[in-house]
Amino acid sequence: MSKIKIILILGIWVAILPYLGFPYSFKNILFSITGLVFISIGYLLYREQIIEGKIEKKTFDNFSENNNFEEIKIGKEYTNEDNKEQI
């Protein structure tokens, strides 16, 4: 059975579970188990998407906010966001 069909069946299960007449404690356990199954299937689907190359892993440069600074030379004019200054 494919993972998409399992998700569909679990969705129907979650929709009808409150009306089945189980005691609250047993119902809470069933909802918890169903949620864990949803999480595991979701993770497996995500991992398959990464393996197939549909989702790329993102890497971030540390201190990337500092890469826009230019070297300021003495005597040259530079532009500040608020005003122009001469060093």
C-alpha cells in the first residue's frame, strides 16, 4: 500500500474516531499513535523527495550579513544610507 493511501486512510480514521464511542483515555492513546504514524510517514516522504532531488538541502554561510561591506579607503567618498560623508 502506498504512503499516500495510508495518509488518506489515517485522515478518514481521525475524522471518524471521535464518534466511535471509545473511552477518553483510549481515544487519546489512539490519537497519539495516529499522530506518530503521520509523523513517520511524513518524514519518509520528505526523505524520498530529497533522494529524488526534488528538494535541495540548503546551506547557509555564517556571518553572511557581513559580506556587503566594502573596504573604505581614506580620502575617498563613500555612501552611507543616511548621508554622504568624506573621510
